Amino acid sequence: MSRMGLLLAGMAVFSLVACTANGDSADTSPTSHRGGNVSPDKNSDNKDVSSSSTGSDSSEYSIQDLVEMESIPAVTFSRGSVSYHINAFAMGKTEVTQGLYRDVMGSVPKEDALGDDYPIFNVSWYDAALFCNALSKKAGLDTAYVYKSVSDGGELIDVSINYSATTVRLPTEMEWEVAARAGTLTTYYWDTDAASKYAYYAQSKGPVAVAGYIPNAFDLYDMAGNVAEWVNDWYASYPTASQDNYTGPAEGKYKGIRGGGWSDKAPALASAERDKKDPMYHSQTIGFRVVYSAGF
């Protein structure tokens, strides 16, 4: 059985009993976990419209060749009285770097180029989606983002997300929080330890190279600070009924952002903290990381 098959077979459950939309949290007994690189099963037959395409098993790369990822186990947790179940998935150990972005997309804007180990920034949500599609194709996988066309300004017209595909995409907001918390329920995943050991924040000189600080318990780096990260969901109030693999509302005005960035103060680094921006927005403080999902 492949690593992803083993991952999907292993279910881990913990409870985020008192988490609320504004970042309150409670004590926890974390589930033990050890991450690992993940090789995908290339088995999807989904057909996309003209702006996207189905992956091919003939690719010379696997996703493991292209992105170092950590396995995130399936989890059921509660926010107040609402229960959420999140399937197993894998997440990039770091934010997408400028080196990876250049390898996949062909270039990084000259004025933004800081070095291959720095996170990509100044990317809109649409730019991040196009990257995910391009990376999926490079790995011979289906593409998650289906759209009619790209406007002159870079907007994906009539974009939708195929969550059933075996693909690379942005994390849902719930996937992102599960990965960031790594079994914790404290306000910050480092609890009361010094934030400066885990996150680059409250700075004025721009981002730094990825993986320069202590990772969380899932071995993910920079889940707080450095650059904030786009998530898939349209921003909205949390639902009031229990959910399986919640993906946010079908439409909206703003896309969610998580993790806080290099210019933010400490409160923005809290695992439950949320932000939102127009999907066309881009700045030096926002980048993204990817997940691999076998679909749900």
C-alpha cells in the first residue's frame, strides 16, 4: 500500500473543545504523530474544461520529487457545539519558495526575487491557484481549479474547485488550522514558549528564508509569521451545523488568509486567527503553501 493509502487508513481523533471564531482556546491532549514524505496515487479520471486539464501517469515527476510534504492524519474536532471531520492529507513542509515557483511557472518578478529559499510573495489568490494547477500537471495529477478564462488583470473567470480530484491545491481553512495546531489547543502552537523561536514577525524588512525557525509538532515550518498564507475558502462566519471536510461557502467577496506575516504583531500568529482579502490582492506579506489530497 502506498504512503497515502496508509495515511488514509490511519485515523487520529482529538477535540478542539472550546475554540471559537475569535481565537479562544482550551487545553488538549495532543494525538501523537510523526510526519513523512508522501507519494500520491495517480488514479483520477476527472475531465476539466478548457482552462484546466487532467493529469497523466506519464509524468517524469511525482509530487514527492517536487515538494517535501508531511502527512496530516484524519481528525475530528469541535468548535463550540459544531463538530468537524477533516480527511487525511499532506501539506508542504514550507511555504512555496521562490525557487519552486520559478521551476513551475518559469519566472519570479525580478523586483521580488530574493533567493530560491525565500517564500514567494506578491501573489494573488488566483496566482496561487494557477501555480497549484501547473504543479499538479507537472506531477501528472488532475488539476483542482476549473475556470473559463483568465482576465487581463489575472482573475480566473467562473473558477470552481474540484475537491474530488487527486491533486495539489491550497488548503481549506479547516485543513490549515488542523495542520497549524498539530494536536494543540493553546492559543499558539508553541504554547507559552518564546514566539521568536518559532515565528518571524513584527519586522519591517520583508520576509526571510523558509525553515529558519522551530517547526510545529507536524514538522511544518513557518505556520505562523514570515508570509501569511492564502487558503481556499471564501471568507464567512463559521457554520452552525456539523461538517465533513468543510470547504467554505460557494461564493463570496474575500478569500481567507491564515498564519500572520512578517509585519504582524503576535496576536495575528494565533492558530485560530483569521484574515481576509480580495482574491486579486497581493502584497509582500502574503504567500501560500500547498496540500496534496486524494479527494473527498
